[in-house]
Amino acid sequence: MKKNIQENIQNLFQPTFGNRPEQYIGRDGVIQQFMLGLNEPIGSRDRCTLFLGQRGMGKTALLLELGDRAQRAGYVVARVTAHEGMPKAIIEQFQLNGSKYFDDEKRKLTDVTSRVLGFSFGLTFSESAERQFGFRSKMSLLCDKLADKGMGALILIDEVCTSAAMREVAAAYQELVGDRKNVAIAMAGLPYAVSNLLNDKVLTFLNRATKVELGLISTNLIRAYYEKSFKSIKIEASDNILDRAALASRGFPYLMQLIGYYVIQYTPERGVVTDAIMDKVEKAAMGDMEDNVFKPILNPLSDNDKILLMAIARCGGTATTAKLQAMLGRKGPAIQPYRKRLIEAGVIESPRRGELVFAMPYLSEYLLEHEI
Ligand SMILES: Nc1ncnc2c1ncn2[C@@H]1O[C@H](COP(=O)(O)OP(=O)(O)OP(=O)(O)O)[C@@H](O)[C@H]1O
Ligand SMILES: [Mg+2]
């Protein structure tokens, strides 16, 4: 029993980027829509989805979650980030993750039919296929081989951008779909990572994908998760403390993890979470937010970018272009170019025409406090 609690304590909250959370909270609808899409006919729009969200909003965690679920639904999954070696990495991932379904073939090294199909055994290509074929042909062979076992192929691309490697994968995907191969694709990226107009072919592909925006998650669900998690490790938290912890997260997934993590760190074993503990928790969590979220996004900005940001912060975190213009006066920087750059950098968003807000919670307070 003791060991179980210890393991639980270590796993419950892990405030690091790119990990697989113990439980993925608050995106049931998004997950369900994607999983239903996998049952749609090959080539349907929902089988090619693009998830967009700011830093720390849970894009990588979502791809991991979808990968696990798709695997249980009969897909072999290749998960990559969109770097230049991506096509090769996708093939390798399929071979690595799919080989366990072909264990029985290892013995049949001399099997002539599988050689004819381009494989020497399992998902390993024959020497000539390896040499002659490019990404699209190899994918086609892999899809056929997986189809023999009744399985599909799901490609997960994180940190999507408009690069040459993306163009190759996008073109291959469209051709594979044209050949009726059971392939699906889920991509994730920053909202403006896909606004680079230089590479219009990739852009057309991305624009045709089903787009899903990942925003803040419900603080009610976060509260329920805190309640369940603390109970499971025998930490006592009153209704007020649970409210306080959930509201302090403001629905931002990374902060949700940080707060849960520090509550466990600062509360004695089988102890009670007090307001004094929560003060310490919030301070530590904000320290990590500063180091891992705010500073990295603010450091590359210019002085004029920062002047505009400070003006938005002084407006209470929501500002209209007209109000900013009035605040900065005629001598201030022209708003439009900075506005565009800051939106592309994921610092601010424009939820409505003419209106600007910060892209993540607490950034406004941080700026006012530190007068950057
Ligand atoms: N829905 C969720 N439920 C529980 N934890 C989550 C959820 N979404 C994200 N997290 C946690 O929040 C943190 C940040 O998530 P993640 O690394 O997926 O963000 P990201 O959007 O990929 O960020 P970046 O743009 O910097 O890559 C991780 O610790 C992750 O486990
Ligand atoms: Mg990520």
C-alpha cells in the first residue's frame, strides 16, 4: 500500500514540457472527434487534423494521448517533430513500433513473397527497396503490410512548420490517400507557425486539415482532478483550498501541473494543505512559469515590442488598437507591425477585430510587476 502511494506521488503531477501526463484532462470532445474521424472513410477531412495552441497548452501531450488511443484502435503510430529528417524518421518509427506485430516473420528470412513485396522480413525493407524507394513508396509498402494485419498507419507531427520536409510528407499523404491506403495524420503547432506564406503547397495542405484550437481547460475539471489526486495519496484539502488551487491554475495546463506538483512537495505526508502552504505553492509555480514560459518568449523581443506589451498590460490585459494608439501617442511605435510580430511570437492574441489580449495567463501581471 505504502509503495503504491509513493509511486502515485511521483507520477501524479509532472510539470515538464513534452511529457505524457498521468491523466489528460479536459479535452474529451477533441479526442473523441479525432478518434471518430479514424473510422471515417480514407481521405475524409477528419483523418487529417491540425491542433493549434500556445506554448504549454498541451499539444505534445495531446499527440501522445491520441497515439496511445489510436494504437489501441488498431493503428501503428509514428511520432516525429517537423525537422528536416522527418520523412526518414517517420519510416523508422513505423518499423520500430510496428515490428512487434510481425515477430513471426523473423524466422522466414527466405520467404520469396515478402521479398517480392519489398521487405526482407517483418517491416525491414529488402536491400533493393531500401536503396531505390523514397518516402512515398516506402510508406505505400508499409501501409500494405500493415493492412495485411488489419492495421492502419497514423503519423503524428509535432511542432509543425512550413518546411521542405513538410511538403514531402504532405504530398505523400495526398498520394497515399489517392491510392486508398489506410493512413491518417495529426499535427500540432503554435497558432502562427503555419502562417508563413512562403511555402504555399504545405499551406494548402494544412488549411484543408480539420483545425482544432486548444485553449485553456475548465477549472472545474482541474478542481475535480486535484480533489481525486490528493485523496489518492491521502493529502487533505478543504473545498476552499481546492477552489483556490484550481482558480490559481487559470485553466493553463502547465500551471495546473506545477500547482499540483508543489502542493505535494510542500504538504507533509498524509498532511493538510493550508493557505500558508498554498502561498508557497503559488510562489514556486509562478517562479517556474517565469523561467520556462515568460522569459523564453519575452527575451527575443525588441524594445518597441515591449513598449506595446507594457501598454496592453496597463490596459488591464485587454486593449483595443485605438486605445493603445491613444496611450502611446504619435511619438510611440506604429502599432500594426509590432502587433503582427507579437501575435506570431505567441505573446498576444486578437480574439476580436481591433482587440488584443495576452496569449497566456499571468503574463500581464508579470510585466507590470517587473516593468520589463
Ligand atoms: N489536458 C491536460 N491534462 C493534464 N496535463 C496536461 C494537459 N495538457 C498539458 N498538460 C501538461 O502541461 C505541460 C505542458 O504540455 P505540453 O508539453 O504538451 O505543451 P505544448 O503545447 O506541447 O507546449 P510547447 O508549445 O512548448 O511544445 C506538460 O507537463 C503536460 O503534461
Ligand atoms: Mg510541445
